[in-house]
Amino acid sequence: MREDSHGEEWPVEPGISGGGADQEFLSLERELTVFLRRARASQGEMAREVHPDLESAAYGLLVRLDECGRQRATALAAYIGVGKATMSRQLRALEDLGLVAREPDPADGRAWLVHLTEEGRSRVGRVREARRARYVRQLAHWDQREVAELARLLNQLNRGMEK
């Protein structure tokens, strides 16, 4: 076992020596694991800040609607990576909480568009602003170019993982 910079112990991989590309990818995996665990915990906190009864997974839907506006449920399901039944259940729950509403799609009368309600927009906006302010505080010692580079690299990683 080896302790990392986060104080967590990780097994030493057999056959992997001190350096090289394999070690770089193991380090990447380790850092992403810590990052994702913290992100999941943070997403749960943010969901509860939007509404105490909001499921953690639904927070990402609200952010997507906040950023992109009206969307079909099928587009949201594809973006989030869930099936239509799961999306329908999540959207019903969000409607019941008064955070989203549906309207007929003018381009296709059989389809519906989902959008944030004013209450949903207000709540999501407050939480996102608090989150942004937290990032500003936590990364205040970073150069803004480093923050921009991190955002660029994360975007590149996300785009690469869509394929």
C-alpha cells in the first residue's frame, strides 16, 4: 500500500514500476477517483440546497436546462446517459417539486419540451452562484490562466469520453 497526497492508501500495482505512461495513467485514475467522489458528495449537497427533496442525480438535469434552455426529454436522457423511463421518472419528480414544466414542442406536436420554472431558475441560480464563489475561494491562490487551462483540459477529457 502507498499513501497519496490526499492521505488515502492505494495498492501498488504488480508489474508497474516507478515511472512511465502506465504510472501516469494510474495517477490519473487515482486523482479522478478522489475528484469524482468529492463531486458526487458536492452534487448531493447542491441538490438539497435547491430543494430538500431533490435527488442528487436530478441536479445535473437542472443545470443542463439552466444552461441550454428548453429541451426534449429524449435529448436530456441522451446527454445524462439514462433511459427514457428513468428520465420520465426524474422529470415527473422535478415537476412535482415545481422546478420544471413541460410544454408542447411547436416543431412536433407529439413531443414535449421541458424547461425550468421561474422558481427552478431562481433556486438553481442561487446554488450555482454559491458554488462558483466556493471555487473562487478554493482556487484563489491559482493563477487565472491555470484555472482556464484546467477548464480547457476537463472539457477536452469530457469530449473525448463522449466517443
